[in-house]
Amino acid sequence: MTRTRVLDLAALPPGGVELVVVRGMDVALFRRGEEIFAIGNECAHKGGNLCDGRVEGDIVTCPLHGWEFDLRSGVCMTIPGETVPHFTVTVDDGGIYLEESA
Ligand code: FES
């Protein structure tokens, strides 16, 4: 996947969450301090919106049934083997760029 500009950095203040669409996929952006994380928005369980989840540290909790996902890797902490896509985030020239990670 090529690097895609998805949002102006100014639109995502520290603590902020934004939903963007990358090649037809809903992606949730989370800004924690100066770090920005990006994972697929759709929960691997039954499609809950992870952008509406509660964030503590590097973990987001799905608002529907409480599965937890690591914002850095997309790995589910609740059910072994479950994941959501995750993206490498870079900031360049005032913009946020995503690239899908393996
Ligand atoms: S849809 Fe996310 S935990 Fe059930």
C-alpha cells in the first residue's frame, strides 16, 4: 500500500480521535500526546466502531462487548489470534500519512 495523506495534523489535537477512509476502509486515528496510531475501525468481533471506544494507554476497548485492541499493532488483547488492520503513521508537511503495516 502506498502512503496516503488522510488528514491535516491540526485536525487531530492531542487526545483526539478521528475516523478517516483509506481505500474504502474505515480507519480510526488516535492521537496520544505526540504519537498517532491508526487501526481499522471495525472491531474483529461484530464490527463495533473502535473510534468510539475508551482509550487507556495504548489500548482501545470496543464499546459494544469490551474486546481490547493494542493501538500499536492491532492485536486483540482479549481473544488470542484476533486482529484488526494497523497502519504505519507518519507526519509530513502538516499532514498525517498512513501506510498499511504487515
Ligand atoms: S463488536 Fe467489538 S467486542 Fe463485540
